[in-house]
Amino acid sequence: MVTPLPTRLVTLSDIETAAERIAGGVVRTPTVPSPGLSAALGAPVLLKLEHLQRAGSFKPRGVLAKLASLTGAERAAGVVAVSGGNHGLAVAEVAGAAGVDAVVVMPENAPVRSVTAARAAGADVRLTADIASAFALAGDLQRAGRTLVHPFDDPVIVAAQGTVGLELARDAVALGEPPTDVLVSIGGGALVSGVAAAVGALLPGTRVWGVETVGAEAMSAALAAGGPTPVTITSAITTLSAPSASQLTHDHVRALVHEVLVVDDAEAVRGTLTLAERAGIWAEPAAGCLVPAARRVVGRHPGARLALVVCGANADVGDVVRAAARP
């Protein structure tokens, strides 16, 4: 039996290099205090407003870094991505602007706005029955010659998503409000892995919490099993619905993340409405899930100072309102 080599974790130096690579190609999103959400949660709250990023989520950071790493031949052969929505939209927009042909594979339940926007950006969007079959088709296209721009199983992607944490930590120090606890949503785990690496280096002692939804617990399952394991997706929060974590992201989370919390879909939807009502922010339920998780953190750690990474805004208002109205 061959023992796998230990994963090399992304470092602060890797993240700083990624920041230089993508500078000028992404929005330097703000980190702001939220008095309304602070009052609602009973603790000081900073919000990293990554929903203001290009394509409405943090995803263009990783895509820009990955495209910058390709050879001329790889760019000419085109790229393929698989996504529940946000990653595919980012690949479509960034690749389209760079003149790189892109195929984006999404499950049929991906947000309509993401599918429409990805096609409008010039990508060849192909829909499959579910996220597992989307990954299978993307693998076929990769073997046919395209470069896979993986949403999370790539250290280049992880380091670039870590620039969110780099900015958050530096902004928090500049504001004089360094958090004790940072909350980050988990789909496949690149964002939480990169943020945890940056925050751990710049704000030692700060706890980083991952947040999943019931029925999209890829990272929780991996941690329980000691490594990536397939999960059955039942959550309606498609942008968090990875069929499994990767060894790369599992190892980062195991080493750097304090704990992964799980909330249900209804809590995530209510969290989206709370962000709208108390913070004046429209975010998707993949970010809304942080609100109920934050309440748990404050309950466990009175005196906590929170920072929430508002990861994206790609949700239709009508869909969220209808979901919130369900019994």
C-alpha cells in the first residue's frame, strides 16, 4: 500500500503572490462594521462584502489566478468548469473577457440567473441532471483536451480565494476591530481553506468557522471519515452543493479551521432576509447561512467579535421570498 504524501498547505506567501497576480482584475471589496447586525446578534460584527465582487461572488479571484497560470497552448485549447452557479458564472465572465473558449457544466437546478448570465458572457453552458453528473461531463471534456478550472481542488485556486482573508485581516486591523471569530461558508472548501490560511497567519488565535447546510455536508462528512467521501446532495442551496470535498481542502480545514457548523436551508434563507433587513445587504442563502451560525458562536463564546465573509449575491429575490414563505 502506498502512503499518500502529506498535503502542502497554502501559505501566506502563496496568498500574497496570488494577490499580486490578480491585482487590477478584481474588486478590492470593503470590510465594514454592521451596527444593525451587531445589534441583532449581540456582538460586534464586521462584514467582508465579497458579494460586490465581479460576477457577484468571490469566485473570479480563483479563476483569474488559474487563467494567468495557463500556457498559450492551454488557453488555445479552452477551459471547462463545473459549477452550481457562481464558479461557472465567474469562469464564463473571466474567460470571455480574456478571449478563452469556455464550457461551463451546471446541474439543472442551478440558479436561472447564473445560467443566463454565463451564456450571455459567451460560455457554452451545458446542463446535467445533478452536480455529480456535471463533474463527470467536465472530466470527459478535460480528457478531450480542455483545462479543468476546478472550483476548489487546486492550490492556485485556494491561494487566490485566500486573498479574501488577506484583505479582511488587514482591514480589521486598520479599523482597530480584529475579530475573535471569522465565519466562512463551505461548498467544496477553497474559500474557507484560503481564508483560514491568511487569517491564521495574520491574526493568530482567531477562530475560523466553516458553515454548511444540511444536505450539503461534504466537508463535515470528510472530517468524520478522515478524508473526502461522496455525499448525497439534498440541500436547495446549490452554490454550496459539492458532491465531496477534496483531499486538498479537507487537509486545510482539518489543520486550520476551528469547527464546521451545519444549519438547515430554512435557517440559511432566514439569514439572507436578516442580512437584508439588518445590514442593508442582498446576499444569497450561501452567505445567509452565516447568520444562524454566528448566533451559535456568540452563544458559545460570549464576548466574541465576529467577521462574516458575505460570499455572494447571486440569488433571485422571488426565489428567496418563496423559500422563506414555505412552512
